[in-house]
Amino acid sequence: MILIIDDDSAVRSSLSFMLKRAGYEVQTVPGPREAMEVVRSVAPDLILMDMNFTLSTTGEEGLTLLKQVKIFRPETPVILMTAWG
């Protein structure tokens, strides 16, 4: 399962649509709290994760979430995404 974490519903929908069409199982969540609920209960094969979840564009939220994810799922690859790159 590929977990998509992004506060932008259009990004979640687009990525989910493309990946499902390619045959992947996908789950989407809008933010860190929901992401950690999923990560604690199941090991995703891959995580696509936004770096910013509020009006801040520093990427700190994404890096904090990455650290939390890696505590529970150190083996899971994570691809970080941002519109502010």
C-alpha cells in the first residue's frame, strides 16, 4: 500500500487516481495526526509525504513527521514532496 500524506485534497486525489490506475493500493490522509494513525496500524510499502501542512513553508512539519514515521517504520521508504521547492 502506498500512503499519500498531503493537506491539499487535489494533490491527494490526483496522485491516488494515477497510482490506482497503475494497479497500486493507495490510502490518503490530510495530515500528520491521521498519518501516524495509519503508520502505527499498518506498514506502508511507500509513503509520499508533503513537507508543509499549515501556512508555514519551512518544511519543519514534514521533517518532524518523517522522524516520527521512521521511529515506527524505519524500513519504509519515504518520498518528500513540496510545492515550495
